[in-house]
Amino acid sequence: MTETAAHPAPTTAAFLERCAQLLGPRGLTTDPERMDTWLTDWRGRYTGLALALAAPASTTEVAALVKLCAAHGVPIVPQGGNSGMAGGATPDASGTALILSLRRMNAIRNLDADAGQVVCEAGVILQHLHDAAEAAGLRFPLTLGGKGSATIGGLISTNAGGTQVLRHGTMRAQVLGLEAVLANGDVLDTLTPLKKDNRGFDLKQLLIGSEGTLGIVTAATLRLLPAPIGRATAWVGLGGIVEARTLLRQMERAMGDALEGFEVVPAHCLDSVLAHLPNARAPLGDRHEWNALIECVSPVSDSTSLRETLESALAAALEDTLIADAVIAANDTQAEDFWNLRDSISAAERALGPAMQHDISVPVEAMPEFILAASPAIESAFPGTRAVAFGHLGDGNVHFHILAPQGAVRGVWEEAEGKAVSSRVYDLVTQWSGSISAEHGIGQMKIDELARLHDPVALALMQRVKAALDPDNLLNPGKLLHAAPQP
Ligand SMILES: Cc1cc2nc3c(=O)[nH]c(=O)nc-3n(C[C@H](O)[C@H](O)[C@H](O)COP(=O)(O)OP(=O)(O)OC[C@H]3O[C@@H](n4cnc5c(N)ncnc54)[C@H](O)[C@@H]3O)c2cc1C
């Protein structure tokens, strides 16, 4: 008899029964309707099938479930908020994998305000962590547009970046300790944060950014910082991206450690956001080819002096005709309005039609020249396309999106032309000594490109680490790395 969801093979049925016993009715579903949302990625690029969706409530349950999967040879797709951009949390079409959702594990186990540390479970949503930190007079110094759904486990597993990396680093810099379930069900517990610890390899670093292929993150100890006292947020209009880099360097000198974010938004992106958000308004009167969003915060100085320093730095840039116009947010609400424009670019671009998205990095100094060289190169190689680059200029990381020609059909264009577009972009990035994934990870989207373009020595080493930690290739197979050839 053929195995189907209604008639699973006896071994599969036995496996699901054991899962149900272990997790109880809240912890497991095979109902297609309840699983539906979690079978497609945020961008709508990938849809898969799953044997079931498991949602354990504790690390003990995760460990027992992983042991069960190992015994039955069932692949596991770890999933947090499903806001990832590389299809990493979407199962393949075989329907043989179990989605292991961490969303029920959403407790903040301990927040130590004096130590500036918080221990939270993998399913805690980033926005909830921000709220908890704020209630304690602190803050968690990483944020991004998907903060309403992205979870701590997902952020760690993708080593997420966001808009404050310039000052505070990626997720890797925020993790002081980690708890994870390994492929054989063992629990690795390094939650106690030690400022100094030289007992060999720092294993948590191996798991950070491993996209669920080396272990399931169940909890983490994260660093918290004092809440900012002063904040000054500016929206600046400029004529070019080279000028934006000069402004970045001037701001670094003028604002020092207070400079936390420096994002660039081209006119095309601002136009699409304004068309997408009904009540949004452009911060400046005129339209500028490029805009920069500058965020400065300080835990010590008062907001007046921070604002004055930023004001005089911008006044000097205006006088030198480096910038065309600028406005400093009058209050937090206006600052959030500016950020909302920036954070809505992905959603606004998605509404425009099909596009190939590339989150790429090159050395910060080279980014303007890369944008100026790569945009026309792609547009002329693929007539009708349009290149837009926006985001984290201060980190040498922009989202380099290639919009499909007008009238292109979503789901068709990506296959017919989009993949070739991406390969060309990644070739260029590699020529510029950059990375094909600055922050979103490899997932299933870039697995072939990583295999094609990454240093063979680094790839072989990653394969050996994977084989050592997950010899049966049950943790998120088909993501990040192709299965190593059998000896
Ligand atoms: C509007 C918007 C803006 C965004 N902006 C940014 C940005 O600026 N910077 C940025 O870096 N990202 C950004 N993202 C992408 C996304 O939010 C991040 O990649 C985030 O880290 C994903 O978290 P998640 O919980 O949704 O993970 P998921 O999407 O569920 O999973 C992502 C990957 O992590 C694995 N995974 C998830 N949880 C675990 C776990 N507990 N243990 C092991 N593996 C796990 C999955 O298998 C998958 O490979 C944005 C997303 C949206 C929707």
C-alpha cells in the first residue's frame, strides 16, 4: 500500500503515536489546516510538506523528541517565527520531515537587571524581549523589521543582523551562553555566562549561524544594555551613494560611539513604501536620489546635547553641499515613523511584483562602487529589470534586489530568469571579495550558490563538522550544505 498522510506506513504511524504520547495534544498536529501556515516561507517562495508539526514545551521534551526522530530516521526542520528569508525553515516536498516548532517555548527564564543578562527560551519573540528589557530599564541591542515574529532561536540560528550592527554587532555578539539539543538528543548547556573561559573550543559559536543543521537551540543567555537616555534620529537627502559613504565617515567621527545605525534608502524604495503605506509621509519636502537614516543613542548624555552634536554635524555637511537636506525627528514618535519607512521596504517591494533578493556584503569602503558597477551590469544583462540597493551601508551590507520586468509573472519569472540573475549577482559579489549572505543565511535558497562559489577548503571543513555532529543528516537536511558524498 502507498503511504499517504491518511494511511501512514506502520513505522510512521508508530513514530507519530510515540510523538503524541510524548508531547500531548497541544504538542503535535498532523491536521493539514493547522500546519498550512508553517509550510510556506515568509516570502512565499517555498512550500513543502511535513509528516507533522511538533511543538514541545520544554528542553526535556525537545531532547526526547530528537532521540525519537534519530531512532526512526525522521528528518527534523527546526522552526521559530518562520520569518527567515532563505527558505531555511520550510520542509521539502517529500512530506517525510517533522517540523519542530519552538514557539511554545517562549518563557523568559530569568532577567538579571544588575548583571545586564537575560535567559530566554528559543521561542521568545524579539519584540517580547524588547518589551521585557524595557520594563526593567534596559534594552536588547538588536532589532529588525521582522521583530514581531522572529524568535530568539531563529535569530541565533541565522546569526541575524538588523539595523544596529554598526554599533553592537550581530546576534553572535549578543549571545553569552547557549542551550541546545544535539542530533543524538544530548543537551549542550553553556547557559552560564563566563567572561573568561578557555576550556577549548567555544562550541556555542559553532551553533550560532548554523541554521538548524547542527543542533536545536532551546535557550540562550543574552546581554542587555542600559536603556538609552538620549536619542537623535535624522533623515537625510543626498545626491549619490558615494556621498552617503562620506557622510557615514563624517558621522562616525562626529558622533563616536553614539552612532548606532546608518541605513540608505534610494528614491525608488521610498516611493514604493509611500505608495504601500496609506498614512506614511515623506520626511523631506523634495525627492532625493538617495536618503540616509541615521540613528544616534546615548546611555549617558542627555538628548539635547546629542541632538545638538548631530545637528551641527549635519549643518556642516549641508554647508559643504555633501547633503541636500536633513531633518532630525522632533520626538520618539517621529523617529519611529522614519524607521517604519525603512522597515517597510521589503513588504512594499514584495507588493510590486516578483524580484530576486540578495543580502550581500562587500568591504564597507567598496560598497558604493559595487552598487554603481553592479546595478547597470545586471540591468543591461537582463533587459527590463531594475536594481535597487538599500539597507545597512554602515555594515557594508545592502539588500540588492533585482525587480522583474513589468508584467513578469510571480512564480514563473523567478525560474525562467531570476535564478540566472542571482547567479550573476553572486559572481559579481565574489569578484568583489564579498559574501553571498551577509545576514539572512543560506537556507535552501542559496545552497547551490554556496557550493558553487565558496572556498572549497571552507566547504569541506563545514561538511566534516556537519558529519561529526549529525552523521545521519537528520537536522534540517537540504539546507545550508549539500549532503557530503558517502566515502
Ligand atoms: C520584514 C522583515 C525584515 C527582516 N529584516 C532582517 C534584517 O534586517 N536582518 C536579518 O538578519 N534578518 C532580517 N529578517 C529575517 C528574519 O527575521 C531573520 O532571519 C530571523 O532570524 C528569523 O527568525 P525566525 O524565528 O523567524 O526563524 P525561522 O524563519 O523560523 O528559521 C530561520 C532558520 O533558523 C532555523 N531555526 C529556527 N529556530 C531554530 C532553533 N530554535 N534552533 C535551531 N534552528 C532554528 C530554521 O531551521 C531556519 O533555518 C527580516 C524578516 C522580515 C520578515
